[in-house]
Amino acid sequence: MQIHTAEFVISNSDVSKCPSEPIPEYAFIGRSNVGKSSLINMLTGRKQLAKTSGKPGKTQLINHFRINNRWFLVDLPGYGYARVSKKVKKTFQKFITDYFEKREQLVCAFVLIDIRHEPQNIDLEFMEWLGLNGIPFSIVFTKADKLKPKAAERNTQVYLAKMLEGAWEEAPPHFITSSSDGRGQEELLGYIDNINRE
Ligand code: GDP
């Protein structure tokens, strides 16, 4: 898929105020600093569409972008950052769970995982929650350029095997990406395109 247009639409913390156009929607989420903003910029070929953050956890809003006038790309806040109060964490959790429970046009969530890291409970629990709520998701491994290809493949397999040890009967679709060298862009956009054509 070629990206012809990528426009920012709205930011908010209330799912009822998200855009109402009935077009398919794809949401990107992960721990702060996982490389989400960089990935969104890489996918869309826009340097500054999503702001790459200096401070983890700064963008705590649901951000909608309209792509090719055909689908929404949603940049969700990063989770798991340390420097916020419990109260902020709770409010945050509430609007994110609201988003996933209520957003009817959501087709698939992309959960970002830093390919260098061991499986972390916070991500595994989040994906389990998505599964229990019937929300389709795929895993996007980020920063693959930081590992040699074999190590990247091995970490991916270790990760998916860990999921299969848990509650999962099959591994979710996954993508190996790098915002530095553009790896995974075609596969991920092709995946979205195929769903949009169904
Ligand atoms: P976010 O907090 O999840 O939006 O993460 P950012 O996109 O702001 O990235 C966090 C840090 O990781 C920044 O210093 C980025 O330059 C770096 N980074 C993000 N993606 C990649 C990647 O694919 N490869 C490399 N080498 N660094 C990356």
C-alpha cells in the first residue's frame, strides 16, 4: 500500500469523542519508549506525524490520523511508564479500556514489543486482556536493527513460545520491524490493506 495522505484528525481522552466516520481503524500501543512514534512515522513516511518523545509517557491521549481517506491509524498512549502517580495510571487505564471495549470500527490492535527484551508481564497481561475481550491483535517487534537477523528471529520465536506456554492456543500474527531501516513496512501495510479489501 502506498500512503498518499496522512492527516492528523483529533486527540482526546474520551472514546465517545473519537471520529464517527465508519472506516476501519487500526490502533498502535505499547510500553513507552518501545518505538511507537518512530514506527508510525516510518509506516506513513512522514517524519513528524507522531511526535517522537523525549519524555516517556508524555502523549497520554488517543490520537487519530486519517490515512488515504480510507482508514484510521490510532496512536494510543504508551503504558508502563514509572513517573506518574497511581491516580493518573488509573484514569489512563480507564480510558484505554473504554477505547478497546467501545470502539466499534477497531479492526486490529498492533501491540509493540522491543525485540531485544525478554517477555514482560505487563505486555503479556495486556495481550491476555485483549484476547479475553475478543479484540484481534498482532505483535509488532520493534528496533530489529539493534540485533543481528538471527538473534532477532530467535527472540521472536522465544517470545511467541512464551505466549503458547500461557493461555494462547496459537501465536498471533507478528511483524519484525525497524524504523531505522524501514524493515517490516511493506508487510505491515500490506496486512492492513488486505484486511481493508476483505
Ligand atoms: P515511543 O515512546 O514508543 O513513541 O518511542 P519513540 O519512537 O519516541 O522511540 C524511543 C527511542 O527509541 C528513540 O530514541 C528512538 O530514536 C529509538 N528508536 C525507535 N525506533 C527505533 C528503531 O527501529 N531502531 C533504533 N535503532 N532506534 C529506534
